[in-house]
Amino acid sequence: MATSVANPLALRVLTIEDDPITAEEIAAELSAHGFSVEIVSDGTIGLDKACKGNYNAITLDRMLPGLDGLSIVTRLRAAGINTPVLMISALSDVDERVRGLRAGGDDYLTKPFATDEMSARLEVLLRRRQTPALVVTLQVADLSMNLMERSVRRGELTLELKTTEFRLLEYMMRNSDQVLTRSMIFEAVWNYHFDPYTNLIEVHMARLRKKINLPELTPLIHTVRGSGYLLGVR
């Protein structure tokens, strides 16, 4: 069975874990750090998804029904799939860790573990294994966003954004100089079917505009009357 914590703008993580409590703890922690998480509880299904899906990283339990974690990572590497893999296991012997790493795992974490350590290890793996295809920084004029560090700057000024504000700005930066309708923004950022009566967009856009359109700087967020919003220099 597969479930997901969806965020279409985030880095995608496949969590292959058959213990539902552990899986949900992993998903909650990674989602809080801005990742989009898909959970699979069966090893055979997990391997299939890992081979076909465009994931930025994988958390992989060692003991699984269908196909064990060691076999999964071995087959991934044999197939030339180099997605970073954080192996997670109750097997804490040094020999087991060595087997997991030699099979192709990038890091090995033993249960029980602190979820913040797990997310930190995963972030380190992503920094180590950056590829040209992985966009890390977005830039519009003097506004820059680092997707790995979850940081935003205007020139030399660091901006403090809340999670939803960050997702909203990321979507606008990925689509800079384009008019984005309320429907497009709502469905991309909130991942729900658009409700024409909601004022969520206006509320968050007003807060974001105050942080981005500083008095001494060129405005970057613009309202396009009757159409939506645009991020860019006008």
C-alpha cells in the first residue's frame, strides 16, 4: 500500500517502511521540512516505484515484506539508479551497517532514532549528491531562494518566511514574469481544488508582499487586475 504527503513544489522522498507508526513519523518530520513524501509498505512495490519514480531521495527500512532493503538498494545500484538512500534498521551490528553501505546505501540509521537526526542526515545526503538536474537556487532580480537551506534573500537582506509563504514564493519564482491566476496558485500551493470564496490567497499574498516589496527596493510582487498576480520587475 502506498500513501503520500503531497507538495508538488517540494523535493520528493520515497519512504519504504512497513511499520505504519515509523512511516508516519518519518513523513511528518520530512513534511515539516518542506519535503513531499510518499510511503510504501512493501519492498517489491517500493523497488518498482524507486525505479520508475523521479525521487530526490529514499528512506529504506532494512526488513520489509516482499523484498528486503538490502536487496532493494543492491538492485537499484545495479540498474544505475543513484538516488541517495538512507537505510533505517533495527539491526545495529557493525557488520549489518557495513553490509548496507557496501550494498549501495549512502547512510545507515538504527532504530530507535530521533526524527530530527533523520531529516538532518537526509539533507546532508542531498547536498552531497547534488546533480545539475536538481535545481537548488531560484533567482529573480535581487531576490534569491535556496531550496536546500530553505532560505530567502533580497540582496544582502535575509527574509524570514513561514512555510506557506515559502511555498507561495517558490511557485511564483518558478513561474516568474507570468500572470498566475488565483486558481493556479491555490491548486499548486495548497494542493486543493480551487474554492472561489476562499481568501487564503489574498491573506498570504498580503503578508508575503510586505516582506518582499520593501519600501526602499523595486517592487517584485504585482497584482494584475482582473487576472491574478505576477512576480518580476515591471
